[in-house]
Amino acid sequence: MNMNVAIEPILAIIMGILILLVPRFLNYFVAIYLIVVGILGLMHTITIT
């Protein structure tokens, strides 16, 4: 059985919870989220042959 789990929705839920718990770190959470999603997007589009 092959399970493909998209990490972006899970990451978004975690970041949303963290923003609710510690709103003063909003800028850091958003920046980390954007960096991680960008890296994952690049890894998805770049295929090593």
C-alpha cells in the first residue's frame, strides 16, 4: 500500500495553530512556512536523472 501524503496542508495546519498560540511570532512562522513550501516545490519540480 502506497500512501502519498501532501505535506503542505499539514504544515499549514501546524503553522495556523502556532500563530493562534503565539501571535507575536507571526512574521517568523509565515517566513518559515514560505521557505519550506518553496523548497518542497523546487524539490518536486527538479528531477534527478
